[in-house]
Amino acid sequence: MDRVLVRLDQRILDRLELRRHIGEEHRLILGVLQFFLNAAQVAAGTFCLIGKGWLDHRTGQQAKA
């Protein structure tokens, strides 16, 4: 029984570790996208990708989709 619990614990830890790595990659991708969007300075209005959506730099408010 103890061996089964140890295996289950290890599987849970492995999944948590995988989720942590996916989260780091997601933040890295968003950072790269934000860099290029900021560098492009879109003519229609300077927009920046933030964690929960788009931010309009002209007004400092959340942009509407």
C-alpha cells in the first residue's frame, strides 16, 4: 500500500512540475509578444498585451474587443 501511495505522490509532483514549466513558457511567450507589439507601435493606437487583455496606452484603459 505504501508503494502505491509513493507512486501516486510522485505522479502528482511530476504533473505539478510540468505545469510550472508550462507557466514559465507561457509568460516568456507573452513577454516576447509584448516586446514586438510595443516595438511595432501600431498606428491605430498603441496597444500593449497584458496578462488579462489589451491595454490602450493613449487612455491607459482596457481596450474593447
